[in-house]
Amino acid sequence: CSEGSGVVDAEGGYLRSRVDAVGCETCPSGTRSTAFTDLLGKNWQCEPCPAGFYQPNASSSACEPCLVGMYQDSSGQIACIACDALTTTRYPAAVSSRQCNTCPAGLRDLWDQK
């Protein structure tokens, strides 16, 4: 397989090794293509983006972190979830709505002016 794709079994299921592999398929949205090396050399596998990350495009080799003010609590997702109004996360790649906290006073004032 090449970057952007991963090994699949006879039913088209993505595998994490060449055992039972019959071919290669493009990695779907919500996943990334990562390299692995076995006795036959380098190959590629599709793995879900972890919580806190997303990938809207197929055939990608990287997952994107959720931006500040957003979170994603599940793996393999194509988008992040926005925090409720007047709340935000402190850092990118938040994995829970519990990380959405009340905006600091200065930011709340900017929000109220909209």
C-alpha cells in the first residue's frame, strides 16, 4: 500500500497488519494512514483519529487537532463539536465537553458585543 491507503481483508475491512490482507484501499474520512514495517518491509494502515482530533478528508496521513473552543470525545470523527455559547477550551485537542469552561471576562465582553 502507499501513503493515504491501508491494507484490507477480503470483506474490505481495514487491518493493522498484512496478516489476512488481500489488497489496499484509500483511508476514509475520520482516519489517517500510518506506516508500519514488518518482515516484508514498509506498508500502510488506516487508523481512526483519536479523541480530540478529526480528519474531514479521505486519503490523509494526519489527523487535525480540534481548535480552541471545540472538542471531540470520540475517535474516528470528521469534525469537532463546538463548546456552548460563552464557553471555550483552554487548549486545542480537547476530548470532553467538561473541558469547555466559562470564557474569561474580557472574552465574554467581546462575545456580548456581537
